[in-house]
Amino acid sequence: MTTYKDIHGTKVEVRDDDPANPVNGQVWYNSGTLKGHKVSTVGAWATAANMNTSRYSGAAAGATGTAALAFGGSIGPASTDTVNTETWNGSAWTEVANLNLARNQFGGFGTSTSALAIGGNKNPGAANETEIWNGSGWTEVGNLNSARRLMPGTGVNSTAGIVFGGLGPPTYAITELWNGSAWSEVGDLNSARYQIGGFGTSTAALAFGGDDTPDNTITESWNGSGWTEVNDLNTGVKDMAGAGYNSNTSGLKFGGANDSGTTGNTEEWNGTSWAEVNNLNTARNGVAGAGTKSSALVFGADPSAVTAEEWSQPFPSTVSFTVS
């Protein structure tokens, strides 16, 4: 019979603490309790440090869950719009230069050093203003052709991206392309809707869920010139966020609301279909998110929250065993 020592080369340790950097499959006794370390191939959410400013319906940019930018949104029951911008370095939030226009329910894309803030609700009415982030400050640039709010944006930096759908009124199917200096209208979504989730690039994006019918599950894929309907979400939802920097074949959808209320539901996209994975620790809508399928960040919540969660895949954990 193969023993633990045969596999690992040592006997099971007896110690009065947990090892600082255990490896997958390592087992030890801690004060009489048998413990082990495992690395799950399924990701999970963990609580991250709080933001400096509470918010909901803000926007985000970021290539990973450990380097992100949060900007704008609304604060508290009075729905006071904020210009606050914060950077996330994987362990803490830092306030940086403010937006020029306070707004909520708007689109954003890019990285923590090169991002775009687009449209939104500027109380009153929909906005068409666009601002560009260069890593230290915001500058107003070319306006959207159609003022709108409650729409996502996708792009890898501030020089190329798209926004799609949204609410003016009316409810839009319009897609606009950003070339670094101006917006131009390109192919429409097949289904007009707002409060959509999205991720990807200016030439390869995914749009999912939203509000045009109850519990919308529709998913569409963008190839740079047009949208094609693909496999639906498992759970219909609106007012959620997504993470899939630089790809429409790999990403996450998380949070939101539907006919059953606020949800922590998380789904993973593999390029063909959605699969339900581990939920957020706190159900929330009015969120913003950034990152990828393996490293993502979500923050804020309606009516106003400073809390954030970080997604990791694979997810390491220490477990205790019952000896019998």
C-alpha cells in the first residue's frame, strides 16, 4: 500500500500552526487536528479590502483582478453622483484624480493606466460625454453619437473599444466603435436592451443578459462587424458585471438582479456555453467588475457599498479532516 511518505518523501508533520506556503496535497497535524491543502480547479470569491468611497452603478477598467480602476457611480439613498476615482493594486484602494463629470450607469473599459469613461446618467438625462484616463488624470474627448446610459463598454485600452445597447430613451441596439479620437456607428445588436453585461475587445466582444424582457438570458458575440446570437445564460439577469479582458471566448458574469431579487450568481463562459460556478459571497446588483476568468474583481452595490470581492482560479484552501 502506498503511504503518505511514499508520495511526499516525509511523514505527516505535527505542528502548532499551519504552514505559510503549503503545496497541493500536503497534510499536517495542527494542535491535534488533521489538515490538508488543496487547489480547486473551480474558482471562488474572497473578500477584498473596502473601497474609500461607497458607490453603485459605477464603472471599471482592469486587465486583472489585482490591477484595476474604479470611477464614478452614485452614493447612498440620495443617489448623489460622484467623480471619485480609485486604483486597486491587489491589496488596497488609493484615491487618484477625479472624473470631470459626475455620473452613474455608464460604460468603461481599458486598464488601470489607460481607460475610457463613456456616456451614463448625469442627472438629469443621458450623457454622451467621453473621458480618457492616462494613468494620472481624466481628459474630455469626443462625444458619443447617441447619448445613453446603462450600457457596457469593451476594449483593452483607451485607443480602441465599443459600447453597445443602453437606454436613452429609447432602448438601443446601437453599437459604436471608438478609434482613439472619435465614435462611429457600426452593426446593431440583434436584441435592443439595457443593463447588459459585457466583456472583450473592440473586435471580439460578448453581450449578455439585460432588461428588455423579464429574466433576459440572451447572449450575443461580436466579431468586429456584426453580432451573432449564441448560447444563453443559465439564469436571466440584469444590472450585473462581467470580466473577460481581451477575449470573447473566456470570461465571467457575476451579480445582478432578476424577478427573484438580487443575486450572487456567477457563470463562466468557455467560448461556447455558460456554466454556473461559485456565487459571490454577498448577493449584489449595481456592481462594476474588471479582470479575466481566472483573476477578477467586483465592487460596489445598490444602494451603496464600499465592499469588494476578488475571484481566483484555481482557488487554494486549507481543509480539516475527520479521522475515523
